[in-house]
Amino acid sequence: MKPKLGVALLLMLISLVLGILCNVKLPFYETKVFFDNFVTVPPRGEPANFCNLTLEFDGKEDYHVTVEISYHQEPFFLDFWAVNETGYGLLESFISWGETFKEDYPDGRSFNLIKAYAKIINLTRPEKIELMNLESNITYCLTLLNFWDNQQSVWVKVEESYKIGTRTLLEPNFSTITIIAVTFFIGLYLTVSQKSAKAHRRRLKGFRYKSSFLLMKKIKEKHLPSI
């Protein structure tokens, strides 16, 4: 491929990509971080209520609340509960019974009365957890439990996100439209001029060949004796 033709095709490809970016619409989200810090979870099942949230999401489209739990210093072995204030009170009370709760935890008898918006038992690796079946204007208690004999530390990030609309990847303003038009027409001009030059060279080559043939024919006719 000739260098000029390669540049022309590249410019036309750039203009095509820019045009697509000006027309493709993707959803955009607003995010808010409620909590982003390490949490030390006490041993032997004492609940660590590290964050309380009161959410207001009426009118917010595609609303999500996520809790991301990751390593802080070393591997962990924890349980995670997201409950309302009533649920947290029950959880705290049942666990305070000590040995009595062990046969029931986490789903038996008393514990199945607790409404959990998210619950992960035996969490041993980093995970992103989404709260489900959310209700507006109630307080959520995010809680970690550690049933080992030593305290454990993890890093926790809690955030909300919701859709604020759709946007094109590239704003179709005057500048971008001008750039698209200029790159396209320069590429088109280079392509056409390259093809025209190639056709001209082909015609010139044919003309030279024909001229040489006629010249040789005249020379032969001039020098060969007549029969």
C-alpha cells in the first residue's frame, strides 16, 4: 500500500470512529461514598456495626447500594449482615445468648425472623455485595461478625449509585463536527488524488509504449528494402 493511500485510509477511519462516538449513547451514573475505611471486627461473635445508612432513593432510576469488602492486612473469615434497626437489635440479642444461639445461627428459629437486605456467611475473600429489596427512609445497619478468637480487620467501602441519564461518548459540538469533516475530506481527497495519479501513470505508460512502437515501426520501414 502506498504511504499516501495509507494515510488517507487512516484519516477516514479516524473520522468514522469519531462519528460513532458522537452517536453512541451510554448510561451515566452518579455515585456517593458513605463509608471507605478499615473495620476491626472483635472476636467471639460480638457484632461490629460499622455503618448506619438512611437512604432516600425515590425518583432515582436504577438505584444500587453496594458494600465492597477487601483485605486490609491478612485473610479474613467473617459474616456480613445488612439489616434494619429492629433486625440489628434481634441479632445482637440472640448472639448475646452465647452457646444457645450456635445451633440456630444463621438461619434457624429466631434468626429467620430477622429481615436481611444482604447476608453473606463465611466470607473469606474480597467481595462486592449489593443490598436488595431496599426501602426508603429507614435505617440500615451494616454489620460484620467474627466467631474466631482473634480480632480481624478488613477494608470496607459502601457507596450508592443511580442513573442520571444517557450521554454520547463524545459531545457532538461544533469543534468535533469540524474535526470529523476535515479528517474525512482530507482522507477522501488523498484517496481520490492517489487513484487519479495512478490512472495518469497508467495512461502515460501506455502512451510511451505506443509511441515507442510507432517509432520502431517507422525505423524498420525506412531501413528495410522494398520487395
